Amino acid sequence: MRRALFRNYMQIILVLLIALSCLGCGMGSSSSMNGYGGEFGATQGGVQDMGLARELIENGRVPPAEAFTVEGMFSEHDLPLNGPPCSRLLCLRAALGIAPTLEGNTRGWLQVGMSSTINPDHFQRPPITLIAVVDVSGSMGWDYSSPNVEYPEPGALSRSLLTAVATQLGSADHIAIVTYGSNVNTLLSLTPGNNRQAIENAIDSLDSNGSTNMEAGLARAYSIARNVGSGMGDVRLMLFTDVQPNVGATSPDSFKQMAQDGADAGIGLTVMAVGVGLGQEVLNAMVNLRGGNAFSLFKNEDVEQIMEDDWPWLVSPIAYDLSVELSLPSTFKVAESYGFPGEDPGLEVATVFLSKRKGALLLGLSPLPKSNLQELGITLNLSYKTPENESVTDEIHVAYNNEPLDDSGMFFQQFSVGKAVALAILVSNMKIAAEKYSSEREKAVAIMQAVVARISADAAVAGNEALLPEEELAQNLLQLMEQGAEQGDLYEYGRGY
């Protein structure tokens, strides 16, 4: 399914949902979103889409497990929570729900919603120093020799996106361009963003250069970033790559450490992952840190979509080190967390960025033996730091007031909680199925059968039309697993590498 079509469909559905008079109906919801639409969005950093999984499934492949990220799915959807007026740049709210897991176990669910008081029509992006790090290795196809019309060469996509970003820079911004393949080259030293001719000449000169020494390219870029003078705005690396290093460091841990060292120095990292052969495991390791995010693109329309939907928000962090602390009844425990980027994230988010969509964090709360749902009352202590390093704290109280459950055993204080729960159950179990597929295919198929049944039921609820594309995605993955389709990326797709 094309990412651009998916996003356009989602935007149409959102407009329809807002027009409905019964946004509070369905999935046990009891509250509407009235009065909330005036706020802008905010979302956690990390991977911002499920692009690779969608493209692989469309091409008849079972994606690797690491292609399924709940935070990526959340970032594709609008998941707003209403609440009291907010005067801060980052607005945090919370709401509860009750719903069974895929296995039928009762869970309390707690959504933390993120939005912002920013006015996008009057927003002025702070100055930025951008170090573009461009993969010019053979796998990127800078010779543009691929006969595949549907999927342009990753090099062509990179050139288009880098050009589009460069045109958005002004006199207060700066840009440098570092290329890496077999060799590393500083193609453009730090240059004012309004020096269009020098920037265009550098981009036009991009050409193929052998193998993929991503480590050396990043090392050069981080060196430039660390030497940026004061008064030159936020410093950010923007990496254009298919994330397939084959010379120097190649492991996810190696690049995670490089990104961590950069983050510790206040250097942000945005990865523009291009092509249907992108290495998701290395990508995931690099972008879950302070100042990190990632976007995937595969087709020409994805370049336009990123610039329309995500610029300049993707370079606009509004909070760091968001931490969620809970005071729970002794009869409940946190069983699952979703939307917190990282392999072992705890209850922390390294960065919150501005976004067109309102983001969500989700916790599954498991009742202990002899517990009672009526006891589910929670105090949240939320803290984060502003870009100016000021500490902000907030306390929110939510409680389940013994509202009746529907026939499916569900109740949600706000509509968005039910949608977030549906998406989290969908993606987390698709990942489990993908993990089991290579060695336990029958178990993987059984899990996906249950996943399809659950998301189909969730999508059938009035107001939940935005889940229909996800129902189709799950059905297509189940069909591939039943057919015994190959698993993995499409690194050799159309390029001979």
C-alpha cells in the first residue's frame, strides 16, 4: 500500500470523524473530542512510520520482525485526547480504558496523549545547521540504471529529498554535505542556506562511489557538527541511506553508540531511509535516542508527502527526556508499554517533536489475583525538559468509575484510547508472528488469524473507519504466511546488489 495514498486516506477519514456528531460513541467510549481540534500535534521521536512493513507486504514478502514498531504505527495516526485547556508548548493528557488482550486477558489501559499549543500558521522555525550525510554506495543506484519504474533508485529519491529540504533553508541556516561510499568526502563545507548556487552544484555532483562505509561518513559528519560555532542554531545530521553498511562498523550496536555520543553532544539525527532494501534493524538502533527520528520513503510521491506533512516539524523538538511515573493500586501492575521507542525503553521518551498528528503513549495494566477493576485509580507524575533545558512537571489523576463494559468487555473514557489499544495489539502481535514465522510457521499463522479477527472486530465499530487499512494490512500478511512467502527485505530488488 502506498504511503502517500495511505496518509491521504487517513486525512480524509479524520475530517469525516470530526464531522460526526457521535465521536464519543463506539468501542465503549463515553467522551467526545469537541473543543480539542484547535491544538497542534506532537509525537515521540524514533521511527515515524511502518513504511517498510507495508511495502514488503505489498511486494509479497513477510517483513522481518524489526519492521513492526508500535511507535511507527502510532505516528501515522492521529490519537488525540481532550482535557482542560493547556498553556504550555507540550500538552500532556491521560485517559483510561478496559479491554481484553489478544489472548482474552482483562487489561486496564492508560493512554498519555501529546499535543501542542503551537500555531502552525505563525510558527517560525529556529535556525538550523544541517549536515547532510549522503550514502553514495553502489546499492543506492546513483547511476540510475534500474529498470524498475515503480521504485526509483534510492539515490534518485535521496537527491530529490535533499534538494527539497535545501530549498527550505534561509540565510540564518547553514548546510554541509558529506558523502560516503568507499571513500568519504566533504562535498560542501558549512555554507549559508541562502547560497542556492553552491548548494545546488554540490547536490548535482552526487555520484556513485563503491562500497558502504557508513561509519566513516558519520564520523566525518559528527566531527563537523561538533565544531559548529555558537549562534548557528540547532545542529542536526540528516542521513540519506538504505542503511546497509558493509565496510567498517556494520552492527546496530556500533551505530547506536555513535548516535548516542552525538546525542550527548547535543547533535540531533534524522535518518531518511530510502528504498525497499533498507536495513530496519540498524535504523531502529540509531534513532531512539535524544534528538532522533526516522522516516522511510520508497516512491517519488513519498518525497512530496514528507515535505508536505513533516517539514519543518521533523527538525522541531519541543521536549526532551519525557518520563512517566505511575502510582498504581497494589492490585495492579504495568504489564506492557507501547509507543516508548527503544528495545527496553522503560517509561521514558527521549524526544518529543512537533507533528501534524497528535501522538500517544500506551500502558497495559494487569490486575493481580483477587483485584477489582473498581480499584483502578492512577496518579501520573510527568516530567520533561524544554529545549532551553527548563524542567517541567505535571500531575494527572485518572480513575475507572465502574462504567459498564460493552459486549466485547470494553470501555474507553475517550475514543482515542480504543483506537490506540487496537493499533498496539495489532502491531505488537504482528511482530511476534514475524519472529516465529521462520521456525514456527504454524504458530505464526495462528497468531495472525487471531490478529485479523481482532482488528476486523475493532474496525467494524462505528467511527473506526481509520482502522480499515490496517485490517487489510493484517489480512494480507496472514495470506502471505499461509502461502509460505519469503521473509526479509528486498535489498537486491532491481539493482543487482
